[in-house]
Amino acid sequence: MLLDEVLRQAQDLGFFGPGDIARHRAHSEAFVALVLDAVGPTPPGAFLDLGTGGGLPGLVLAEALPGSPGTLLDSQHRRTDFLAEAVTELGWDDRIEVVTARAEDAGRDPGHRGRYGLVIARSFAAPAITAECAVGFLTPGGSLIVSEPPEGDSDRWDEGGLTELGYDPPAPTITRGAGATIATLTHPGEPDPKYPRRPGIPSKRPLW
């Protein structure tokens, strides 16, 4: 099975919006190109796609990093059941794991906490929620890279809140490319044990 066929099936199931598959894939490829520029030529170890939905951009990143393990995380069983089958059909099930869980829970699970050198997020949540939900997954020195609006700027990311979560520097690097914009944050050490907070709390009481 080819990746375009998987994405077409995901779209038919309503896991991402309407429009030409090529357009959806092109945006993810532009995002992934910026991600790989940001993390450098050496794959960052394991990666995690936070709130993967129909597999964009996680599946595109998995295709671009054929030697890297990765995890596609989503809280909706319908999506993850589909993705687990798709990963098997693509022949990637030896290195790509599909996990059904809320990010707040998985970020405290010993099997996932502090495991990932790269966490990516596209349309997951507002910046404060994304930054908090991602922090538990990152290895020391790991990167969180978030897809931003074309006009994205660092004002969406509060330095005080990012400092509280342990990100360094406490403002993202905004990078614009042809077809995508990203915000990149690094986390130099172990996450604070109190983050992420209980499921639902990051969205009910965001840090900014």
C-alpha cells in the first residue's frame, strides 16, 4: 500500500479536511522539510506525533526517516485503529508504534516519558496546551516543533509559561519556508514531575 492511498482512506473517514490529497501531503512535506532542517542531518532518535489524527504529518515524517522509530499518538480509538492497520500495510510496524491515549496520561507513562528526541504537533491545541502536553515526552535536549500559521510569531508563546515548563530558550525559534511555518523549542533537562498536569487541566487552566 502506498502512503497516498492511506491518506485518501483517512480523508474518506473524516480524519482530516476536504481537498486534494496532494495539497495536504505537500503541506506536511514542507513541514517535515523544516523539521529536518531544524534538527540537523542526524535523525533525532525516536519521534512522536502529538495528536496524529489521520497520520499527518507523522506518516510523512516516518517515510522521510526510514531508519527512525516513531510513535503516533491520539486519544481516539477510531483513528488509532485505522493507523495501526495502515502502518502494518505500509510495512512500518517494526518501527512505528500507534498509541491510543490522552497526551497527559502518556506523558507520565514510564514507557513514553523522556523517550523522544523530537515531538511534532500540527493542529493539536493552543500553544500553552501543546507545550505542556509535549514536555513529558522529551529527552534532555529534545525538540518540540509545532506547525504555525503562515504569519506565526513568538508572541503566541509566553516566555514565563515556557520557562515554568523548562524550555530553553524561553521563546521559540520561528522558521518560515515554502509552504509551512514552524516554531521550535528545546528542553535541556528532565521535565518537572508536576507536568503535564492531570487530563483536561492544561486546557481548563492553561499556563498562559
